[in-house]
Amino acid sequence: MDTNTNEAPIGYWLKHLDRLIDATLDGALADRGLGRRHWQALNVLRDGPQHAAWLAEALRPFWTEGAATPDDVVAELARRGWVAGADAGRWALTPDGQAAHGELAGRIGGRRRRMMDGLTAEDYRATVAVLRRMAGNLEAVTGA
């Protein structure tokens, strides 16, 4: 890679940012023995019970090779008493899980605000729109 990262391609910046987000969120949660994947599962379940298969699919883009599996993450959250089976094949936050989500949301929110320093809401929306369009362009080519 050229030593001038200002000229680096988008793939470099996407991967670099994703690693930084992982490190930042993992750091915010480390004292609780949690990481970004635990937060993502709690956050998805915040809106209500979800089927295990749907939860795994919703989180699939965030899992990388070598990372804990969605089942591992949910098992850890269940061990803590933060999620429980609401009914056949569905997971839901328990009252303790809702409280934990609220406490962790403050930590995560602070990190997200730091990431957005100097950016407007319009900057964010425009960036997401461009990335969505690029993904759509490539999905059309790959059939994904």
C-alpha cells in the first residue's frame, strides 16, 4: 500500500473503519467481558422476541471467520440471564437484559458520537446512501 493513505481506495477505508469500530466497541464493553457481537445481539432483541434463525441472519454480516458464533453469543447472554427463550425457537431480553442494554447503550452511544465528530446527519445519510448504491451495483453483478 502506498504510504499516503489519503489516496487509499474505498476498500481500505471500509476495512480500516470496521476494524476501528470493532476495537472501539470491544473496548467499551471489555470490563463486562463482552464485545461488539454481544452488543449487536442485545440491540436486535431490544425491539422484541426474535426467532433464533432470524437473529442469526440479521447478525450474519457482522460475523467474521474465527469470531464467536451467534449461538455462542446468545448462549453467553443467556448464561448471564439477559436473554431467555420467549417461546419455541425465539429469544427475548429478560428484565435484566433490558437493564443491561440500557446501561451499555450509554457506553456505545458515547463511542458513536465520537465517531461522528465533525460530521452532519446529512453527511452520514449521504455516506450510507453511496455505500448502499455501491453494494446494490455489485449485488446485481454477483447475484448476491
